[in-house]
Amino acid sequence: MMSSNPVFRVTTKILFAPIIVYGLYVQFHGDFGPGGGFQAGVIIAAAFILYGLVFGMVALRKLAPPRIVALFMAIGVMIYGGVGVVSLLNGGNYLDYNALDHHDPAHGQHLGILLVELGVGVTVTSVMMVLFFAFAGYGDPKAEDDGGQG
Amino acid sequence: MLDLIASHWNYLIVVVLMLIGLYIVMSRQNLVKKLVGLSIFQTALFLFYITLGRIDGGTAPIINPDVDYVYSNPLPHVLILTAIVVGVATTALGLALTLRINDAFGSIEEDEILAAKAEDGLIEEKKS
Amino acid sequence: MIMTNIPGLIVVVPLLSAVIVALMPSGGVAWVLTLLATIATFALTVINATTGDGATVSYALGGWPPPWGIEFISDGASRLMALIISFLSVASTLYANVLIKKEIHEKDQARVYGAWLLTIGGLLGLVMTGDAFNLFVFLEISSLASVTLVAMGAGVDRRALIAGYNYLVIGAIGATFYVIGVGFCYAVTGTLNMADLAVRLPGATAAPVFVGLAFMVAGIMVKAAAFPVHMWLPAAYGYAPSAVSSLLAAIATKASIYVLARVVFTIFGGLPDVTDLLLNWVILPLSVMAMFAGTILAIYEHDLKKLLAQSSIAQIGYITLAFAIGTTSSISAGFIHMANHAMIKGGLFMAVGALMVTIGKRVTMSSIEGLGRAMPWTCSAMLVCGLSLIGLPLTAGFISKIYLVLATLDAGMNVITGLILLSSALSVLYLWKIVEVMWMRPYKGKALAENILIYGPLWLVAIANIVFGIYAKPIVDLADAAARAITGGAL
């Protein structure tokens, strides 16, 4: 198993947190540079997948329980849809960010994009991780994923 | 003729990649290889859009408020982000189906699957 | 707030409900929520179709006005299509409860309903949108969700997996072709909004416009199962779970044919010589071939679900033929047939699903012997829908055939009229085969119980066939408005 190799083990433990920090940087700098929800989601998921590759699926399932991760998929979509619904309730069209802040529409736009990209980032991270669980843990009878496989 | 190729070389690469992708989908028996071909085909599409957006002498479409640049068109980049995500979802779904087909038929080569399919396809007379 | 935002809500309600439904712990709760969501969507589409003075309403998503932003258009055509999709989705959801419980594993049921709502929401977005690239996004949402639904049939018959895989690969190629076409149009005009494209395309350089049209139509024909790129349809509808077959057969291909009409008549409406070339030399001959190929293959088919799928190909041929002729009356006839065929095929697939679940094995010509006496309610509803399929008077199918024949005679195409009547006559052959085996042979099995939860929605659709066959005015009026809206009143 890869965790018996000290280079892999130590490198993964050192890199895990910086990868996630970099992912968050990409997420929040989508306004000013290349980035945004999709890219950040994949980077953050890559950190978890690296952990799973090196330390094994059992350790990864303890770190990130599959049921919780699957729940986050839905939460991300609901954040995105919820921003649109809040715009509707405030009197604008669906996903009209100007309606999020009546006094300062520019601030509303900023807030809207931030929340929407957050939703996208959460969903993409969860989807990538669920895909990894599904493919890497396929056919494993001990795997209690979100009840999908087996 | 040669200067047509020289000035439009990016579109020629798009065409070549597209045809390679389509050929792989059609000719390869292995289900995973078909998905790889589909991926290459979609990548050619992404290249097509991005190269459409490039403006001569334009720089990356990220606003720098201090200097007055000519920017390339940012809209194709956004469209392709969406298309890439669609492509990822398609590939993931295709691979999941391939895993299940392997479980059910015992192989992922199309000719072997067709041979297995020709026998009785029903795994059991289902619960009623 | 609801009234002004209806075009957006029609798409948002199913999509957001899909996420909530997929999280539900049990199939029963998921079904109730799905039913509520589809009924709410149906109510919204009815309000959309009946209020207002029939003018085109444009709903700007995100507050950005077109052509910079994405807009949803609610004109005659999209109102009719949204009505068809939501009505058939309510009927299919009512029918799906018992069948999903019988054919799909308990722990997967909630997520199947999630994919169900995603398909419906994606198709509704497809018909409401006024932006060419947004159409691709919704097309792929609905396609990927329907591939998942088709592949769920693997619990009963493992060939559903191959059918799903083929549907996925062929569908993805079709959608990618469509996007290539959009790319060409975007390259020469700089806009993606459909109305804006219609204004700018006539003045743009000719060669990319022609290539763009070709790619877009080729891609959409793959999705719409037009002959000869229809090969994915018989297997996909044949092996999918019964509830899924009835949902997809009723609405999925219709939405793609609607996209074809939008592309040819709205986006490229200002280039009649180019589109005439396409319609008369490509779509017209292929539609005629589809009519005959589908009917003849159906006559030789033993498995009933595949037979219905082959006959769907022929019916899709009728609709594309109506659009290919290109006059306002023929486009209106095409819309009428879209609405009626959704009811006919939805009903027929529901009936076959009911038979399959009750007799416990695949419904083939040999396994339905004498079932007419053993399951009278289900089989008589199937007979009503079958008579509607061949176009007997007093049924919905007759209305659409009459309008189609009148439109082709109007356009002076007598040969085409003859071919339509000939293929209708041929379709009597396969219907007669089914009727003969079901009623005229003795029944040799054990007694069968009919579940009212299954044949209730089936009879709802069968009665709708008869009602709209006698009182066809609402559908005809909506179809006329749709034809005028989609051609922009030009023809």
C-alpha cells in the first residue's frame, strides 16, 4: 500500500492543506483572474483524492463520509437556486443580482456572484469526490457509500 | 493554397482533432476507447471556440484598470467552461455505464458484448 | 410576483425540486414530491398559455436585457410545447408510482425521481429558452438525465445498459455537432440570442452560415431520432423501465423536433433560399423514408416495446415531413401531430408497461395472447390509443392526419399525400396484429389482477385522446398560434 512509502505519506500530509488553500484562493479570485467555482472545486477535490490514493479508501471514508459528501452536492445546487429565489422574492427576475441589495446594486452583483460561485464550488467538489468513491470503491461490499453501489 | 493553410492553421488543427475523435468512436471496439474518442472530439470543439475568440494583438481577457489594452473576447471562454463541465459529466456517466456493463456482461469489448447479448438478455424473469 | 415571473418559474420549479427529491429517504415520499412539482409546473404552464393576449413575452434571466443576457421567450410555440410537456409529465408521474416500485430497487427510487424531474425541467428549459447556447445546456441536462433513467432498466434486463451507453455516445456527438453549428453562427454575427441571430444572419458571410446551419440541423436530427440517425431509439425505449419509456417517448423527441423548427424557421428565417434547399432536399426525403422504414420495421417486430419505438420513428417522420413542407398550415399540422402523438405514444407505452408488470415477463407477440379478456381495462385503453395512432375518426390521431393531408394538398404535393396515406394504411397492419393476438385468441394463463393505480392514468390519457379527437379546437388554435409565432408571421 502506498502509505508504507514514507515519501508519499509525508508529502501528502504536507501538501493536503496548501492544496485546499490554493483551491480557496482560486475560488474567491474568480472575479479578478482565472478561477471561480468549477476550477476551485476540482482543485479541492484533488486534495481529498490524493489523500484517498495514498492512504486508502477506508481512511478517506473516515475523513469525508460519503453520505455527507453526497448531501453537499444537493446543498451546492440549492445555494445557487436559492440566490435566484431570493432575487425573485425581492422583486427582480430570477437570478437578478441587482435585487439582492436595493441600496447598492453593484454590491448586490458582487454578493450574487460570490454566493453563486460558492454554490458551484461546493457542488463540483462533492461531485468529483462522489465520482471517486463510486469508481475507486466499486464492487467493495464493505463500502457504505450514499447507498448507491452494491 | 499554402498561405490559406498558414493563416488558418488553428482551424485545420480543430478539424483534424475532430475527425480523429469521431474515427476513434466509430472504429474502436473497446467501450472505454470510444469514450476517449468522444473526449477528443469534444476537446476539438473547445479549441474551436477559444480560437474564435482570439483577437489579433489581443491579450488575455482579464481587465487591468490601469492600462488600456485590447482584450480578446471573453465570452467563448465562459461558453467553453460550461461545455467542459458537460463533457466531464458525459464522460463520468459513460464510465459508470461501462463499469456496469462489465459487471453484467463480463467484458467491455463490443463484439464480445454483442455475442453475449445474442443469448438470452434477461437476467431473470423479474419480480412482479 | 408569480405572474410576472412565470416563464422562469416553469423551468426553475422542476429543476430545484429535482435536487430536493433526490435527497428523500424513500421512494414513496419522493413520488409524492415529484407529483406535486409536476402538477405545480402544469398549473404554471396553463396560466402561461391562457393569460396574456397571445403576444410574445420575453423574460430576461438575471435582469440583463437581451441580446446581452439570456432570455426566455414565451410565444405561441413555446407555450404549446410547455403545455404538452407538463401535461404528459403529470400523467407519467401518476402512472410511475406502482411501476417504479416494481422495476427499480428501493434504495435507488428517490434518485430516479430526481433524474425524472431533471429530465422534465431540462426539456422545459429547452422549449422556453431564446438563446442558442443555453439551448445546448438544457439539451444536455435533459439528455444526461434521460440516459440515467434508461440505464436504470438494467434491474430487469441487462441490455438496457448497452442501450443507455449507445444513447449517451450518439447523443453526445449530436449535441456537440449542434454546438459546432452555433460556433459558426456566433463567429459571423457575434451574438447568441435567437432573435438577434435572425436579424444578423442574412447579412453575414454566406459560407460559414451555410455550414453552421448544416451542423446545427445534423446535431438536432440525431437528438430527434430522425431517419437515418435514429438507431439509438428502439433499444433505448425498448429496454428502459416502463414508466421511463412512456415519459421519454411522449416528450423527449418532440422537444428536439421543436428545436429543429426553431433553428430552421426562427434563427434562419431570413434566409429562405438556404433553408428551402435544406428542407426540400434533405429533410423531406428523409422524413418519407422514416415514415416507411419505421412502419415496415414495426410490422416485423415481435417485442411490443420495440414495436412502439419503431412506430415512433415513423410518427417522427410525419412531424418532420410537416415541418419540411414549410407552409404555415403544414407547420401548424406538425404542431398538432406533436401534441396528439405525445398523448398517443405516452398512452401506448403506459399500457405496455402495465401489461409487462402484470404478466411478469417481456411483452411480446406470444406473451399477450388472449390478454384482452384477462385484462379488459388496460387492453381497451391500449386499443383506444392504437386506433388513435392509425387515425380513426373521433380520435386525436385522425385530427392530426386530416390537417397534415389538407396541408400537403394545399401545397400541391399530391405524391407526398399519397405516401402519407399509404404509410397510414401500412400502420393498420401492425395494429391489427396486436388486436388479433390480444382479443381473438383464447387466454391460457392464470387470472390476472388489474391495478387501478396503473390503468387510472392510462385511461386519463386514452380519454384525452378521445376528447381532443372530438373537440380539437384548443389544440388547433394553439398550433396555429405556434406556427405563426415560429415563422414570425413571414409565411
